[in-house]
Amino acid sequence: MSNSILVINSGSTSLKYKLFNAKNFRELKSGYIQDIGTSKVKNHEQALKIALKEIDDLENIKAVGHRIVHGGEEFVQPTLITKSVLRRLAKYNKLAPLHNPANLMGIKACLKLLPKIPNLTVFDTSFHQTIPKKAYLYALPLKYYKKYRIRRYGFHGISHQYVAEEAAKKLKKPLDKLKIITCHLGGGCSITAIDKGKSVDTSMGFTPAEGLVMMTRSGDIDPAIILFLQRELRLDPDQIDKIINFQSGMLGLCGEENMLKVLDKIKRGNKLAKLAFDIFVYRIQKYIGAYYAALGGLDALVFTGAIGAGKPKTRNAISQGIKHILRRVKVLAISTDEELMIARETLKVIQNL
């Protein structure tokens, strides 16, 4: 009898997997295959073959759950993969070019190597589909939303949903009775305002570049800066994209994209590192203040991600500057588990088929 859920999180050069017991969600096995696209691991299909050899117990897999970063407005629930769904998903590649194509390669490898097992997708954007129009529409001519669906989508939704649910358990209160702000701080960073278990606003927007200062992404900037740089330096869109997504953030400010190294530089008296850290913290504090106002109060502030859950210095620096807001608020550090969240959502769908 099938009794396990396999979760695949496929990146451009890596493939992460976790195998869970379908009854109690105990993790049975996990692995991380890197260097996809090199002589070591040729492609995602080869990476999956390596993973399946490590798993071995394939006949007991009930379903495979996949993470997809962008599902647009079309995909708002975990979805069973069919040929039609694959075709429809491909159109979102241009909205998340760093993530969606790699996610789809992982799915296609699974369909080829595990053709008899149901494959489902869980979307980073799904959790944010409850955001109201006043929060997701940009003040651009409305025709651009109608034609191109330019709006705030939000990302890291799987992580935000997971830690919100875990926070409710820790507080021993129903999630639908709580006002929570979740801070996912890692290589990419985002903040979400959650009211009664539903996302009502989030910092990332049409793409993951909006919002907080990140390790290599700029976060919020005046859009006219882009036009200025294009004119002054005669840059094309790809060059601008490279600046905003890969050369900015902490890297652009102080030459480091690893927060541990930034903190080490601060200890040694590096002023640029201290300035970059202060900017990083200040942007987070501003968003927490804004979401406190949007929620009309706050029960819990949750930190997650490698920086959020793993770096007390960062959490303390953020909290110290907004003590007046956090006077009666529970501050929690919860390690996220996106694969576990995907497994839970996958099983819900499978049970209803």
C-alpha cells in the first residue's frame, strides 16, 4: 500500500527532495543534488535518477508534490499535473525566469521516470491570492492589469503559510483568531501580513525584486532610477535586470551577499557593512510598522529563513527599533519547512481524487 509522499524542490542548478510518511508526515529521507548542468550532473532528469536511487522504496510513493514559484491568477490551489496544466504553466516562465523553468524541468523528469504516480504542484503565489485589490493593484493605467495582469503576486507563500500555522500551534490559539506578521529572511526576503490565517498584504510584488533589501536584490526603488540608468549608461533590459536582481542589495552596498560575512565585517569595524546592515534592518522595520497598521494590531511577529530564524543578532536589531510596537506581541523564531507544507497540501488533493 502506498504510504509516502515525495516532495521535489527543483532549482536551476540543484534538486532538493524529501520523502514523508503519508500518515504522520515524519521525514523518511532527504537529499540535495547540486551542480546540475555540469559534467557531474548533466540535467534534471539525471539529478532525479540519483535521488530515486537514494530513495529506493519507490513502490510506496503515493504522490509527488512539486514547488512552483509563480502560478499567476490562474493557479490558486494545489493542482494535479496534466499535459494541459504543463502547457498553461509554461506561460508564467517569463514572470519568474529564474525559477519556473527549473521547476518545470523537475516535473517533466518525474513524469518520465515515475509515470504511474500522480504529480501535483503547490504554488508560492497561491497563499497570497487572498490579498485585496487595494493591496495588489499598482497605480498604473488599469489597461495594463487587464491585458498583462501586472499586479502584486507575492512569493515565499509556502513558507509564510507554514510558519503562520506553526506559530498558532506554539501560541495554542486558532490561526483564524490571530493577527501575524511573518518575516522570511534568507537570500530572498519578504514580509507578509496575515489576518485570521489569510494573507492580506506582502512585500514582494509582480516579481520577487520588490520589497525588502535582499542579499543581491535591491528591493523597493524609485522606478525612475531604472530609466535614468538606461539613458545615462545605455543599458538594455537584461543589463538592468542583472543590476537589480544580482548586483544590488547587501552585495551592492558592501560587497558581501552572505550575512555571516557582513556581521563579521561589522565586528571588525567595517563602516560599509554596518551601513548595509542598518539599511537592511530599517527596511524591515518600516514594513513591520506598515503591516501593524494594516492589520490594526498584532499578536505575533514570526522570523524564519536562514537569516530570520538563524541569526539572533538580526532579529534583536529589528526588534529593538520597534519595541513600542512589540510591547504585547509574541516574537517567535520558527524554522520553515516548505517541503513539509507541500507534502501536506499534496495529500489533501490526493485524498479527494
